[in-house]
Amino acid sequence: MAKDLIDDIKRSRRSLQDVLPAARPKRAIASSEDYQPPRRDERPRRPRRRWPVILLVFLIIIIPTVYLASIMFGRATVTVTARQLPLTVTGTYRAVSLPASAASSSVLGFQTMTIRRSDSVTIPAGQAVPVAEKSNGTIVIANRYSQKPQRLVANTRFETAAGKVYRIQESVLVPGYSLAQGKMTPGELAVTVTADQPGADYNGAPTTFTISGFKNDARFQTITARGKTPFVGGFVGERKVVNPVAQAAAVTELVRQLKDRLLAEASSQIPNEYVWYPSTAFWRLGEVRLADSGASTTDASLKQTVKLTQQVELVAPIFSRLELSQTLARQLVPSYDEAPVLLEKIESLNLQPLGAFSDPGRLSDFTFTLAGQGVLVWQFNVSALARDLAGRGSSDYQAVFVKYPSIANSRATFSPPWLIRFPADSKKITILTEKNPSAKLSSTTNQRDITNGN
């Protein structure tokens, strides 16, 4: 039994070779004559590395293209703050009648603004009476004779080619001509003229005129006139009259309405560079014109009506905003440097003429007081600044502002932001102005002052 157990143990023992898989037979090594290289299409393909090519294209083409495009389409914005000075205006001033071309730093000049409107109402008619009325209209007198103003006396005759004569009722001063780059600009003045004779024959469209009194004189060809408005109002015949009380009441109301309309329109009629003050308004009232309204009726209880027409002219001195601002600066700012300045809200000042104030069209000068508050702002040439900045490097552009002492400080932004120069085209440079809330007391005026911060 012990022998059988030992035999069983001997039979169950296994070698390591019995456990491991049988080794694969070695492949016979072929000779060099039998070796065949693998075909081309059977070689393993290596992945291509494209990023060096992309980087090269980016460096050579994309970046220069983007940079050149940014230069071509780039823009710059410069925000500047002008020198400013809060100002308390007070004092007495004198203004002299001067044409716009005769501005002077020694005196304050004014020109005359004239605005006219007319309107009509109907009122009950009364008894018919004979009427003889003269036509009138507006002409423009042109002075090509002299650079000095030329005075025309009252009743000066203006004659048409057809021989009809119209006259001015009062003396006028026609501005002299001006010369700019060899070109003459005649001095002009609009005036109202009245026909020499009554009647509808003097009504009609505007035409040209000569001055009869200048015949055989060089002024006959060089001081002339042209019609501005049609000539109307000439009439000879019978016309219904109205009750004087009713007429006076209608005229008063019509004049009031026309004055309100003219005051509302005055500020929009003058150029932006001028300013006027309602306290200097002078009113010219035209003749009251009556005409049959043509309203007839079969009802005997209804009376025929008459059309009443009234013309009103507003005449007032106007001032250049720049000249008036500089006049105030000379008187109120001891350190004023004669640079162009504008007083903000200059129209809100309180102007009051001194003494009797008559028709500004006839005044050679007048004196007035002026009072109020404002901010004096130094001016600069925006277009010239843009031209000076064009093509400048973004790091040294502040050197340009040395030429502009009216500017207190500035800052620039670029689009796109990596631009290192201002666009060469000045039209691509935008100049913005802003108010500077910071200020300090001036040692000369005891008022807040803003100095040049460049």
C-alpha cells in the first residue's frame, strides 16, 4: 500500500515544460537573395506636422495684413478741455455802428437787424370816400463805389428803366464794399421805398434801379439797387371808410400780435455767431392800409367789410458773440492774452441802453450797461489741431499742444488700440471738447480759473 502511494505521487509530478506553452518554431532566416522590401503603399504613414506652416503664414501674411488694415481704417479721438474762467459781468459799455467787415479790437461794433411782418383783419365798412395811395416795397442798395460807407439823403430818387420813380423817406448809410483775394463784395443795405405818385401803375414785380441824382457821376454805375419784394398798395379811387374807434382798436390788436410774433422769430433770424437783446428792440409801424374785402351779400342787414392791413418792423442792434466776449475779457480779466474767447450763454446777460434809445438804423453809437454771470471759454481751431496731429506718434502728440495755449488738457484714444500713430488723414481724427469741473482761484481776479494743463 505504501508502494502504491509512492507511485501515485511520482505519477502526478509535472515538469515546468508541461505547464508552459510550447515554444513557437523559429522562422527560418531568409537569405539576402530572397528578401523583398515592402511595397510603398504598405509602409506606415507618419502624421504630418502642419503647425510650422500655419505659423509661417500667420507671421508673413496675416499679421502684416491686419496691421496694414488697422492703419488704413484706424481712427483716433482726442478729448480736449479748453481754458475756462467763470466771470461776473458788470459795467458800462459803448457800441459803435460798424459793418461786419470793419471789426476792430479797440471798439465794440454793432450791425442792425430788421425783421418785418404784416397781417390783415376785416372790419365793418362805412361810407365811401376818394382815396389816393402810393405803392411801396423793399429794395437792396449795393455800393461798388467805395470801401467807405456812402450816405444817401432822405427822398433820394430810385428810377426804373421804365421811368418810374421811388424814394426813400429817410437818410441811410450804405456800407462800403470789401475785397478778399482780389474779389469785390459790394456793401448792401435793404430799405423801404415809396412810389413818387399814387396809383396801381406803380405796383409790380421787383426790378432794377439807378439813382437819378448820380447822373454824370461815377456813382451812377457803381451805386445801384435791385427790388427785393413786390411793390404793392398803389390805389386811386373810392374806398369804404371805417369807424375811427373800431379801426384804432383793430390796429392796436394787430400790432400786438405782430410784435409777439417778431420777438419769437428774432433769435432764429440772425446768424449763430451773432447775439441780440430784446431790450434794444425798436418798432417801426407801417401805414395802415384799407381795401375792400370783396365780401358782398344779398342780405341788406349785413354791411360790406373792409380789409385792414398793418406792417410792423423790428429793428435792433446785433453783436458778434466773439467781439462782445473779447470786449468783456479785456475789461474784466487783467491777464487776458487777446486770444479768441466766447462767453457761454452770453444771450442771458441783462443789457439796458442808457438814455434815450432811438432807431438803431440811425444810430452811430449808443451806451448801455451789461450785467450777469457766465463762463469765458478760450477757443481754438479744431480743423488746424486735427491737421497738426495727423501722422504724429501716439507717444509724443502732446508736443503739438504747445501751439495751442487755449487748451488746458487733453487725452487721446485709438481704434484699434494698438495703433502707435495718429491717422495720416486728419478727417479720421475726431476732436471732442468737454468742460472741466476742476478749477482754482485766480490770483488776479479772485475767481475760479482753469490753467493750461498740458
